[in-house]
Amino acid sequence: MKRDEASRRVVVIGAGLGGLSAALSLAADGYEVEVFEKNDRPGGKLNVLQTRGFSFDLGPSILTLPQYFERLFERHGRRMADYVTIRTVTPHWRNFFEDGTRIDLFPDPEETVSRNTGLSSDDASDLKAFLAYSKRLYDRAEPAYFDRGLDTLWRMVRFYGLSATLRDFDVFSSMDGGVRRHVRNGYLRSILNYFIKYVGSSPYDAPAVLNLLPHAQFAYGLWYVDGGMYGLARALERLANEVGVRMHLGAEVAGLIPSDGRVTAAELADGTRIEGAQFVCNMEVIPAYTRLLGESQAFLRTLRRFEPACSGLVLHLGTDREYPQLAHHNFFFSRDPKKHFADVFHRRVLPEDPTLYVVAPARTDRSQAPDGCENIKVLPHIPHLQDRRFTAEQYGSLRERVLDKLERMGLPDLRRHIVVEDMWTPEDIERRYYSNRGAIYGVVADRWKNMGLKAPKKSTKYPNLYFVGGSVNPGGGMPMVVLSGQQVRDLIISETKGM
């Protein structure tokens, strides 16, 4: 094989969205790409459960920034709309509070106020001011973090300059601090703080720059995939097969083989070795270095600031009745949000009164549940796996508290109407996806630990090993994971020129 041909052989470990994105992006530039996935279907955490006429999205439930997905199709001269149909969802969220207050969130502040009794013109003014601030953060982050894929604080400072970095990214504030500076209404503060759900962190610890998340959602829309979110994975798999990416499902990579400071091959669980010039790993950074490369504790300590984000106790409930009081996306808020976040991220205990994310996709797509029924996903955030594991009894007690809360706050007799139930614990998430300590969202965003930055996409030890997914920049959530694959494509192309 000629040298230039050999340098264009890429092995991708894992067919999550990051791995698929990297594979498709590189294939569009003529790279020979093979993808190896341990599970029997692609998509990673974008997964699906279908049983007794109910369909549950096991992972992500919201699509934002669809332009990053569209790029994958456009690189190959295709249209995403020919592979999958997406539609906008309104209201974006319905928010339930313990005192009976309900607030529907729309991207237009005036509509949010006009559609919700109890909000005032002052609240509309505050929301406008906050969204202008959110847009400024997004616009400043876009050229370096999203477009260029810069990975470290020092590269960001070199790009923007020190004074501009400190000023334009609200460096000295937390996410909650940025919200409070612009918004006076306590309900709206709780709602805006909970945009942190996209990255599984705490608004009291996360840097204020993450207040760009509302602009990303409101400016570019909140979307649903007809037939269920897993349709995105099916669409990307179909595209990969059409453009020559070689997909191997049920083929677990058990190790990476280094030689002379580079990775030379991936070893499958059956002992087969797959050689390549470049390796792209969709397994999270710390599990990959531990499971696949057996790195020393001394090396792993250099990564300790990339602590895992939170996990969740995920309930999938099929009911024999409808709950029309639910919107497609809902939040049932804790009485004391600050205590809830402290329980999860500082005390590392199962929260007594969690905030609940509740998805009822049959509001938008009746195909997801039998007639007259609901398919409801309930997600309270909980700590990632600790050295001392929570017991089945503790998880069971949390399940009861969750159902009590839902029945109390708007879903009467929920238990009596459950006809299908499936529950995932952090152990299930770790076992299925090899995520770091069962985390759902990759690396925690904490301004004291990592300034909200994730691990770099290029290995600091092996120059031909790259990472994609929620544990590397630009971070967790479907669009950012997909963007990480495109940024890795840019890195590989820039570093293999002239080889």
C-alpha cells in the first residue's frame, strides 16, 4: 500500500453520534473509514426501546442546532430532509412548580408573558435583556469554540486576548450569577438555570458562558424527529452505508495497541487486530485510557479535572390513559433547587426532592404510544457512580419519591395507570455505553475545576489518537457531540497534509 493511501485509513471506535459524525466527515474527504461498535445498533446513547406498542427514546429527547447534522449530509451532496423529517415543538417547555404555578416557555419573551398569567411586562423586559446577553455569549463563543474547535483556555485567550476573554465571557460569574443579574422573577430564574440540563452540571458551579444555551435553543429552534429521536441514528447509518463507510456492529474493540508512541492497531474482543493510520475513539476519554490502553494512575491523575457529569435514574412509563396537562417537554421543579444541585454535585447523595425532566412525545407524535395512552420518560439527575454504590433499595426509594412528586404536582393516580415500566440506573448506563462512572453527559462543567472546558479532542500522549463525544470539547448534547466529530475531521486533515 502506498504511503498516502495508508495515511488515509481511519479506525473509529464506537458508532455513537460523535463516531458517526467523524466517519461521515472523513469519508467525504476520501478517507477509508471503518467503524466498530460493541452494541447491535448505532447511535450510542441515542437509543430506543419499543414494547407493547410504546416507543421510548432511551437517550436524548431534544434536537437543537440541526444545522450541525445537516452538514453531514451536505458534505456528501445530499439533503437531510430526504432521510429524516424534523418538526419544531412549541411551547419549548412546560414548567410545573410546587405552589401550582405553571409557565410555558416560548422563544419570544412577549409570547411567554402573554401566554402565562402572573408574568408581567417587567418579566418580558428582563427576558429580553437576558436573551440579548445570551446571544452575545453565543456570538463570541462561535468563532473559536464552535468553528475553530479550540480546546484549551490558553488557546482561547490567545485567540481573543486576555481582556476580551475576561470581559466577553463573563468569566467571574457562575451561570446562576448571570441569570440573576438579568432576571428578577424567581420562577424564570429556575427555568433559565435549568438549561444546564444539556450538560448535566450545576448552574451554581458552571461558568456563566453556558448562558449561551438559551440563545442556541431559541434562535435555531427546538425540534422533534418524526417517528422518534432514534430516526436520526437510522438516517446517519443509512448515509454511512451509502457513502462507503464500513460499519461493524456487535464488534467490540477491547484494546488499542501502541508502538513507538503511536497507536498502530485496534484489537477486537475476538482477538482480531485492525490496523490504521488514525484512530478516532467515541468511548469517553478516561474509560478509553483505562480500558483500551491500560494507562497508569499517574497519567490518569493528569485528567482528574475532567470529572464526570451527573447521571440519572431514567424511568420509561407506558400509561393506559393520557395526561393532556403535559406538554411535549416538561419540568417539575424542586422546592429548593439550590439544595437539589448540592445533593447531586457536592453531597453526592440521591436527592430528596429532585427536579424532574418529563417527556411526553405523544403530544407531538401519536405513533409513539397506543391510542388513549402515553409514553412518558422521567429523568431526575443523580450523582455519577461513587466508590460506595447506591443500593437497589435506595434507587427504589427514589423511584417512589419521583412518582409521589408527579402525582402531587399534576399527574393524578399515575401509579395506577402504569402498564409498562422500564428503569435505567447509572450502572446500566455504564454497562451499556462504558461511560465514565455512568455519567450521561460526559464531563461536568465546573468553573473551578475546568472552566467548563472538556478534554482536548487530540490525545496528549498518542499523536494519531483522537476523541469525540461528550467528554471532549465542545461538550455534551447531540449537536455538540456531532460537532466534535467534524472538528476531529478538521484536525486529521490539517495534520495529515503532505504525508
